[in-house]
Amino acid sequence: DGGITQSPKYLFRKEGQNVTLSCEQNLNHDAMYWYRQDPGQGLRLIYYSQIVNDFQKGDIAEGYSVSREKKESFPLTVTSAQKNPTAFYLCASSSLGFSSGTEAFFGQGTRLTVV
Amino acid sequence: SQQGEEDPQALSIQEGENATMNCSYKTSINNLQWYRQNSGRGLVHLILIRSNEREKHSGRLRVTLDTSKKSSSLLITASRAADTASYFCATDSRHDYKLSFGAGTTVTVRA
């Protein structure tokens, strides 16, 4: 089955810790994205990557870091510099850049809670 | 910053009724898409409409786009309980590889 997989589904972080959220896709998509969703709000773009070994900051990149060493994988690290990390994190992929008119495929999300 | 804004924020209808929600955006777009999100899950793509299209249908869904007003509407006909979800519009532009989402409309279909 082709798809995009996020893990873990739930994650708890202590104050001052870094945590890494996993995102893997087997759709052979070039582009991958990380979004953050807070209650009652839309999705805000954290980082995106159009090709391996390249990525760009989105609208709310501060306190986050990413890597794109493989086409299939786009992990997101939430660092201790992110002051309010409790949120629902969604990873997405698409075959081309969105300006080409392609749809996004989303994972099931990771709910991160600071304890 | 969010590009799209959905209206209304929440909608409650009886099963069998139609549900209409609107999306307004600020800057020129290439394409506009609508997605559905069930509670606590990822988003699922529903339909895409290009900037040179005015109307598109897919099953019980009808999408319109008015680029002069920078707005779109999504109509769900003959709603079912399974249509209960949040609906988001998303836009992209010629100069940007990002997909920008609005805050969504939460639809509740009562049996």
C-alpha cells in the first residue's frame, strides 16, 4: 500500500528536550512538507522540501529543524527553542510543487504534548 | 500568514440537507483545493479547481471559483452523517511552492 506514515501518533516532551517526529512516504514524491495545527486554526507551514538535500523555511520555522537525506524521509525535530510546541503536527507529500496543481497526501499526524 | 479564510466557522445541518461553505483568499492563485479532516486525523483531498475554471463537480461536491472576488465555495449535497468533519480550502500561487490553508469550517450533520 502506498502512503505516508507518521510516527509516533502521540509524543510527550519534557521542558528543554528535543524530540524528533518521523515522516516516511513510499509514493515516490519529490516534495514533502511539515505543518502545525493548533485547535480552531488552520495549518501553518513549518518547513518544506522539494528535492533531496534541500529544504526551505515556511511561515513558522523558528524552534524547528529538518533534514532530507533520503527522498522517502523528512524528519522534523522540535527543539527546546520552540516555546509552545504542544500541537498536532502533519506531514504531507506531493509529486510536484503545488503550483503545478497537484494534491497533497497527508499522514495521520503526531500529537505532541509538553509535560 | 494564512491565505484563505473559510466562512462560516461552524455549520450544523440535518441529514439530507445541503451544506455550503465559502473561502476567501488574498493574493492571486494558481489553484484552489478543498480538503476534509475527520477529528484527530490527517487531511484528505476532495477536489482541485484551477484559476481558469469557474465550476467543478465530483460526486456530491460542487466547487465554484470567482477569481474577481477572490473567493470559492464548496457545496455538499444530500449530506450524510459521514460528512461530519472539518473542511479546509488551500491555495497555491505561481511564485510559490507552498500550499496555504485557511482555518476551516466544522460541519456537523445531525441524523
